[in-house]
Amino acid sequence: MDYGASEVQLLGLQLRIEIVLCEVWKEAIAGDVEHTHLVKRLDL
């Protein structure tokens, strides 16, 4: 497969967005452990 420049840029952008979201989730989980447990309890 031969990717055009715009497709490569889109793939790179998607990868960066996924990395940022992963970091945000890690911070949220680390900061809101009790809140997460409460939400899980409510879901059950």
C-alpha cells in the first residue's frame, strides 16, 4: 500500500490523540480511584 502524505499525517495525528487520551485516562484513574470504585458499585 502506498500512503499519500495526507493519510500519513492523519495516521500520525490519530496516534498522538490516542496517546494524549491514554495519559488523560491514567491521570483521571490515579486521581479518582475512590470515585471510580463508587461508580463501579453503582453500576452493579
